[in-house]
Amino acid sequence: MKNREQRIGKAVLMGSLAFILIGITYTQLLRITYTQVFPVVDTTLVHEPNPPSYLTEAPLLTPKSVESLPPFEKNPSLRGTKYQPVTAQCDATPYNTADGAWIDTTLLKTKDLRWCALSQDMLWFKGGDYHYGDTINVSCPMEWYSGVWIVHDCMNLRYTHRIDFLTWFDWPVLGVQEGIKIQKL
């Protein structure tokens, strides 16, 4: 058993050395692999030290900017919750969303980052109507969560017909909120 563990350790070390020798970091390898598997996803959402100007100069959508939208279509209401980027509520990489985007905590703290997760039954890969990057208008009985949100994450497979709002720790408690309606913009 000890020899097997030593061989595995050597293989991992050799693999790491190979990446270093050819000048590719593990993060770059993940980014390359991700773009080959999901070529449709805009990889500019991945956190960069100097983001492109079209990301920083884009106007923020606010609840007031959606007042002129048509009324919500007749769709069943969802159950909503909120989550924070911590390993207890996410996976081992809480600051990375399911679509590969990096959560900017500065924007999240100032409430300028309005991202959400949908249950997998609502996403395209399980037959749903929504894709990562879709902008949705949310109508929630708790007004704090109403407005425009962007789908960047998905929930655990055990949840169905739900929305989960990415929030910072000082946001009002949502608990489990019934009667939430969403509309794709």
C-alpha cells in the first residue's frame, strides 16, 4: 500500500513539474479546459486584475430600471433563499460560481453584484429554460430581493424549483420565502 501511495505522489509531482516546465499554471489549465468544454460561456467574467472597460463601464441594472417591463407571465411561484460565499454553503471554492465567474466581494458588499443561483431543474442542461448569464427580473414579497439578478450559479441537485440569492452577511434575513416569480429579460 505504501508503494502505491509513493507512486501516486510521484505521478502528481511529475505532472506538476510538466505544467511548470511548459509554462502553464494550474489555473490557466483549468481556464483552457473550461473554455474547450463550455465555449459559449463568456470567460471574461473570470476575475482579472484589470478588467476590460466594457465590464467596468456597463450601467448597473437597478429595480427602478425594470419598472417599464411587461407584467410577469403566468408561471408557478418559486421558493427562495439566500446564500453567502462560504464553504459551509457552497463547495470547496466558494468564490467561483458554476459558470466559472469569480465573485468580487467588494461589489457584493456594496450590493452592486446581484447574482443568483437557480435549481438545476430550471437550467438548460436539465431541460429548463435558463442559461448562465441570463438576466432575470425577480418579484419577491420581500422587496429587498426584487429587481434584476443575473444567473451565475446552480443549486445542489436535491433542490427543485428554487432560486438562491448571492448576498453578503449584512443583508436582511430571507429565510425560506414562498411566492417568488421570475421573468427572463
